[in-house]
Amino acid sequence: MSAPRLLEPLVLRGVTLPNRLVVAPMCQYSARDGLVGDYHLVHLGRFALGGFGLVLVEATGVTAEGRISHGDVGLWSDEHIPGLARVAAFLREHGSVPGIQLAHAGAKASSRRPWEGGGPVTTGDAVPGEEPWPTVAPSAVPAAPGYPTPHALTAAELGGVRDAFVAAARRAWTAGFDVIELHAAHGYLLHEFLSPLTNRRYDGYGGSREARMRFPLEVAEAVRAVWPEDKPLFVRVSSVDGSRDGLTVEDTVAFARALKAAGVDAVHTSGGGLGNGWQHPIGYGYQVPFAARVRLEADVATVAVGLIVDARQAEAVLAAGQADLVALAREAQDDPNFALHAARELTGGSFDTYPVQAGPRLASRGELLARLGPWAGPDPVQVEQPA
Ligand SMILES: Cc1cc2nc3c(=O)[nH]c(=O)nc-3n(C[C@H](O)[C@H](O)[C@H](O)COP(=O)(O)O)c2cc1C
């Protein structure tokens, strides 16, 4: 049996990912004033214990106004650094590369948490202390029916947003992250610049494909300029808009080429977030063809994502040369030990590796038992559970 590609390390600049499995960023809407807490440490930490090579912290607001909701994680102030540093250190200590997604929600900011019904926060129904705030976007186009009309950023204001990404990148470095992913997908600010559905500008930042790409590229270049030379930079894109009258894969290939020229190391090929629903096929691995196309035509490393739920499926994506990394969101939530399970399944080995505290990340079961010593308590089978 040849060695599984899923378990091969990947060297990107000076960073070695121990395997090809990535936890995709997942908003938890559980931060207070942008600060992470124990919840985030446990939520993310279990993926490191479960063997994932790269764990990406959820969309993290580079400004307070750039949050999707009041519960988003933030990096717009130095106060946000210590909590995230604790998360990054834990991930690293337990064998994962710590990464973070930097984001600005644009016209989709000031939304309610999903379990509060989603949609825009309105003054009438706001939880006390969680009032709506004015939103910004490339053009005065509401995120969806019912959303307020955002303020169209002036050319001068764009500099401020770019600088906020740069400042957040510096803070991510201070916090100890090894990978930054810029969020240019899912209908948020950078995607709103890229898409003809939401960009109605004629000032050099809109109109042609090149002009729509200009601001996201300026952000990528500015972040690359401060992000250490030995650390990789990823960009997440919506490879296509939800509806067929928006961004196309050809647009995304052109953007990926420009990103590569700007020093971006990998393109994370997601999809959707703008337009009327999702008018493309959906099913297992439905976005893998985007990763394959971008990898082939833009000659850049790609991260495939979208209903990848099985070790053999993930292995097949890599073996076919469709992507360099495979990311999971919902399946990772469902099985935080997915990477350990995949290793067992693909190598045909027994599941005799366990993460242990303050030791080599994967000690053998024998080592673990030796450390614990002989069982000295009552026979576990006979212990009665409390009612
Ligand atoms: C709970 C949840 C939160 C998410 N939050 C983010 C996010 O912060 N940033 C992002 O780019 N995508 C986010 N996504 C999208 C996922 O990263 C992923 O692209 C999508 O769920 C498809 O992958 P899957 O089929 O493995 O779940 C989120 C998805 C879920 C389920």
C-alpha cells in the first residue's frame, strides 16, 4: 500500500503542515467584544488533538464594524491578542499549525447570530448592548432584501480598511499564528469588490474584472508586505457566485493568478454568498472542481472544501491532483478526530495513538498505559452510574 497523500507533510515557505487536513474556518458567534474565551480554546483545541494539520480560526473582524455579528472574534485591538495567543499556543503544542482568517463583513455586517434568526440587527429587536451599526461596502447595495443600504466606501476610506487588515495581520503574528487566510468569499467585503453583482463602482475599483480585483489585491499585497517572509498567506475565494450572472470560474482563475503574483501561497476555493441562492450542482465534493481548475490554470496551491466527509474521498482529491490540501467544516465539527480516524483507515493500522498532555503529540497506547500505571480503582464495569 503506498503512503497516503493525506498524511504527507506540506512545506509552505518556512512552515511545515504535518498533513493535508485543514479545519475550515467556522464562525461560532460566541466571542464578547471580539474576545475569545475558553469556549474557543476547546472548540479549536479538539481539532489539534484530533490530528488536523492546519486549524483555521473563524472569520476574525479586522474592525469592529467589519464583524458579521456582535459575537464575532476580532483582532482590531491589541486587547484581542492574549486570548488568541493562548489558542495558537495550544494548537501548536498539540501538533497543528495555527492559522487565522482575517475578515471584513462589508454589507453583511451587523447581522443577528444564526440562532437569533439571522438577518440584520434592527433597533427595535436588538438585545440591549447589541445595537445595529452602520455598514460599508464597495457600493450602496444592500446585502439582501431587508438589509440596510451600506455606505459606499470612498477611495480614501479604502486605505483605512486596507490598513486595518495590515494591523490585524501584525497582531496575528504577535499572537503566534503561522498562517493568515484573507476572507474574500461568501459575500463579505472583499468578495463584494470582486463580484459584478455588488460592485457598481467606476473609479478604478470597479467596472472591468481587473478593476474589481484591485482592492482585494491591494489588501493581499499590503498584508504580504508585513507578514513574515517565512509564513504562508492564503486567500479564500468564492470561486463562483451563487447565481450564474455573477463571478465565474474564469474570473477566479484570473484572480488566483494575480494573487500568486502578489505572493499568496494557496487559494481556498469555496463558493457562493452572493446572488440568488446556489444555482450550481451540489453534492459530495461539489466544489472540488473549482480547486482543480484554479490549481491547473493558475498554477497555485489550492485548498478544496465543500462536503468532503470521508477519508478515501479526501485522499482521492489529492491523488487526482485536484488540490494540495483538503478542508472540512461540518464534518470536522461532527468528528473532531477525523484526521486520526483517516490515518487509521488509510494505513490499515490500529487506532493505538492518543494525544497526551505535555508529551509527544501522539504517544502510543502502550506508552500511555505505562504512564498511567496499573489500574488501582474499582473494576470499571461494576461502577454504577449516578441516576
Ligand atoms: C458553523 C459554520 C461556520 C462557518 N463560518 C465560516 C467562516 O468563519 N469563514 C468562512 O470562510 N467560512 C465559514 N463557513 C463555511 C465553511 O468554512 C465551509 O466552507 C463550508 O461549510 C463547506 O464545507 P463543509 O461541507 O465541510 O461544511 C462556516 C460553515 C459552518 C458550518
